[in-house]
Amino acid sequence: MPGAIAYLKEAVRTWKGVKSPEAVFVSACKEGRKPEVQQAKSGAIAWFEWARKERIVIAMSGEVVYTPDGEAVALTEMMRRYPVGE
């Protein structure tokens, strides 16, 4: 159920027009849909955990990560610079 609610919230925020929020919610419940953002977040969390173990970053706040020398860098930039496993 929380995934369906998050899916509906993402749909309302990102789709051009949602004529029937109820239909989107019911469909999400029946089909077990989850928002794409949630999947992206889980990938970012996995990357952060890997990068922290590798001592590439020491902390994360929202979309910003902090390097061991205290530099704040956009998460997407660091993910580009340091792909997992390389």
C-alpha cells in the first residue's frame, strides 16, 4: 500500500494531467506498482553504501554527498565519477 500511495503522488506530480487519481491508485494497488523515484533512490543508497566502504564519501544529505576532505558534491556527479566496482 505505501508503494501505491507513493506511485500516486509521483503520478500527480510528474504526469501532464491525472484525470482520475482514484483510478491511478486502484491500478497501482492491483499491479503492485511503485514509483520510479523510489527505485532510483534505492540505487543511490546502494551506491552510497559502496562508496562509503571504499572511503570515497563519508556522508550524504539529500542529493549531496561529502568527501573525506569535506567537499560537498552532487550525488549524481559522484555516481558518474565513481561507478560501482571500478
